[in-house]
Amino acid sequence: MNKEAAEAYWKENISLILKLLVVWFAVSYGCGIIFIDELNAITFGGFKLGFWFAQQGAIYVFLVLIFVYAKKMEAIEEKYDIHE
């Protein structure tokens, strides 16, 4: 792999990571702390939605983000021909 392709690969990788971190932050901090009063007006499975996001929802979103990252990185690695 030449230097330009390697730099482009890492630029895409870092960009993807930053986007996923923004989503994770928005869900864990935003839904669990900032918007908790608004979300608590809604119930989900017998619990207030703000409480659910703070306790369980952020974890589920994080797990989904792991799978999204793996799938997107697979496509990026194939694009730059460094896949297994």
C-alpha cells in the first residue's frame, strides 16, 4: 500500500470512529442525563424512558455501534484491499 492510500485509509477509519463516538455520546449523555426529564414522561417496559436509557439503552446502542463499526471497517478494508 502506498503512502497516499494508507493516509486515506486511516482518515476514513478515524472519521468513522468519530461519527460513532458522537452517536454514543448523544445517546449515553444526551438521553441519560440532559433529556432525562423529557424522556421520563414516556414509559418503556414499565420503566421511565430516561431511566431505561441511562441503565440499559446506552449499553444496547454501544453494542449496535460495535457491529456497525465492524461492518463498515470490513467495507473500508475491502476498498483499500487490506481485507483478510
